Amino acid sequence: MSSRVASDAHSLGRLQAFWWFFLLAESAVLVSCYWYLSVRFHLPAGPLAGAERWLLLAALVIGIELWLVRRNLRKNHRRGETHLLPSLGIGNMLTLTRGLAYALMAGFLFAPRPDGWLAWAPAILYSVACFADFFDGYFARLTDHSTVLGEVLDIEFDGLGILIAISLAIQFGQLPFFFLLIGLGRPLFVWGLRWRAQRGLPEFPMTPSANRRIVAGVQMGFMMFVLWPVFTPPFTYLAALLFGGPIVASFLRDWFVVIGWIDPTSEGYRKTHGAIRQILFSWLPLFLRYTAAAVTGLILWRVLGDMSIWYTLPPPFSAIAPGITVAVLVLGTSAAAAALLGIAGRVVGVVFVLVACVDVLARGLGLDNGFLFSAAATLVMIGTGRFALWTPEEYIFNTQTGRRKSA
């Protein structure tokens, strides 16, 4: 027992050393970015203005994140074990990197969208965070370093990141104000559980759901898209309706299960749930595949008749508009053929989204590209459906990558 205690004490000391290293490293990044914004980019100086305001907000978020890490260092052990691991592992390091990206994004809160290439900074930072979010779990499972600490940080950082991203999108006029309720969804959910516990009300366990993971992933992809400064309402409002609806439905379903209004084990629920799944995940995708392929064909046919239609893309895409036009024509044609055959419906949906977005940027939102975007976004969320020949992407959407077969 004494050797175990000594080992855990040594491991905790090493973890605290790692914590101090990240504190110094992230502080250096903050100072460097502050210097760049104030000197190189010439943001105005002054109390709580320009670069100083950015530094204060970014430092505040980093402080919250590092406090969460420090508070939970003793949870750096595998689930079901108590032995403290002496290193954070690649997965947790990527999670901390993701947190740094969220903090740098937070610096742009409560200010107008910056000019020039800096207008792209929030979207770029959130994209980096999304890729890190995918790979942190992958490397943690691949190296057998999945820990309770990693689970806690993943949940907390996800909630913080989506709240910052949604707040920025609302601030920049990309999303309606009520969309903030989605960013506050998890804090409100947790607060509701605590409120019920304080009053002695029962809490029922949530059932596992593969759709919950897909909805969360699609939500992050949507926020990457909506932060791009080239997209504006009403197109972004349409996207908010399409992607926000499933998120709200997922939260409400889980809440009703937790408070006991829905019993997932009841016969009535299973029958209703099965019927809805048949429609949503079997037959609706079939309709969307064929109609989206037809609309894509019409859009591409119009572009082939006059390729200059897509040469009017806004900067920075205008410089490479001919190349984008040819690439999207090839990808769109291939995706339409794959949709008709039932091949990789979610990937096809992503390509259809690309076609719709390019057409919206060049011509503005219309019935054709608006319908294509709606159908494509839905395909990404619900899959290929009936009569599918090949759906390799389902493994990525429904499986935790890096998980060992024995698990």
C-alpha cells in the first residue's frame, strides 16, 4: 500500500509539473498574440479596448480551463482503476491545445468583426479545435491512455467551445440571438439536474444513443461553416434552423427521459421510436438523395452553360474561382451519381453542401440552392437510407476511432 501511495504521489507531482509547463506555454502564446495584435495589426490600445480587451478575455478563458485541469488532476486514471498515471498523454495534450484555441477565439467577443484576414481567425481557430477534438480521443484510445480526467475535460471544453463559437456567430450577425440557448444547453441541463436533486425529485438514467454523438459532431461542423465571414443571413439563418432543430430535439428527448416523462423501455415508446426511425433513417434519405441529385444536376447544367456564373465568388475565393468551378463541377457530378447508386450518403451530402454554398456565394440564396443545402445537410445527419450499396463513412460516424477490437 505504501508503495502505491508513493507512486501516486510521484505521479501527481509529475502531473503538476506538466500543468505548470502548459501555464507558461499558453501564457507565452497569449503575450505573443497580444504583441502581434497591438503592434503588427495595430488594434487600438487603451483600457479594455482593442488588444487589451482581447488579452483580458483570452486570459480569463485560459484561467478557467487550467483551473478545471488542476482541480481534476487526481482523476488521471483509467475508468475502473485508481492508479494515477504519471503523464497526461497525447489525448489530453490535444484537449489542452483545443482549449487554447477556444481561449484565443474568446478574445474576439464583445467587439465588431475585425477587418482583413483577421476576420477569418475565429473560424480557423475553431476548425483547429474541431480537428483536435477528433484526434484527442483517437490517440487516447490508441495509446490506451483513456482517463476519467480526459472524459471530464472533453465534456467541459466541448461545452465551453460551442458556447464561445455561438456567441461569436451571434455577435457577428451570422445567427439569431435565440440560438444562444443551444450554446447554453449543457449548462442549463446540468443546472436542471441539480435543481431537481436539491428538491429530492427522481432522476432516471439516460439511455445510450448513437445519434447523440452524430448530432454533436454535426453541430461542430456547422459552427465551423457559419463562422466563415463570407456567409451572411438569410443563408446562415436557414442553416441555423436545419442544424439547430436536431440539437434541440436531442436535448429535449434526453431531458424528458431524465425526468421520467419518457420511458425508453416501454413498449409504446419502442414502437413509436422504431416507426420514426424507419421514416427518418430509411425512407427520407432515399427521397433526399434523388431530389438532391436532380437539383445538383440542374445547377451544374446551368454553370456549364455559362461558367462565368461562379467566377464572381467573393474574396479570397475570387482569385481561384476558375479552379473552384472546375473542382466543384467534377465533385458535384460524382456525388450525384453516387447518390443515385446509394454510395456514401453522408459524404455525398457534404459534397452537395459544397455545391450549394458555392452557388449561394456566387448567385445569392434561391429556391434551388436553398433546397439543395437543406436536403444535403439532412443527408449528412441521417445517412444514406434504403437501397444503399456502400456506406463506409458510417464506421467513422458511429464508432469511436482508435478503440481496440477487444474493447
